[in-house]
Amino acid sequence: MLTLPPSVQIFVATELCDMRRQMDGLVLLVRQVLHGDPHSGHLYVFFNKRGSHARILFWDRTGYVTVTKRLERGTFRVPWSQDTVAERSHMQIEAAELALILE
């Protein structure tokens, strides 16, 4: 189970991401595509096109932290449909939902 303070929000990018991007590229995506503040302490989650990689970016008061998970088999089950992708660039989920996605 993922335990986060209630003040921390989790934003998932509905647009798939090139996982060659490192911290600076993800920070740019947060600002320009998700219209978020990377220094807010919130978690920003990105998935690759094949659905085999997930990357989480957050600010911990001293610097950026990225967490990456790569599946050996299968794909992540993302919590949105193709209709959602056309409507908005990101969606907000709960910590329990993120934990289920990453398992």
C-alpha cells in the first residue's frame, strides 16, 4: 500500500511519454503539457507507448526524484480510455489506485 499525506495529489499523464526523457524532460512535460507545478510535492506519473514502463516524478524539498518501474512481461493497466485522452492531458487518481496500477 502506498501511504502519502492527504495534501499530496497524484496526476497521471494521459498522453504516452517517451521514456528516454529524464528529469528535465519530465519537468518540462509537467509545466507545458499538464500545466502543473513540479515543485508542488505532488506526484506526476507517466507511461510509455507500449505500457511496459512507468515513471513517477516528484519534488522532495531538496531536489527532483524519479521512480521507474519496467515490467518484464505484460503491460500496466492505465485508468483511462481513448475518449479521455482526447478530452484532457491528465487525470487525478488516489494513492490506492496508483498502488493497484503498479502491482
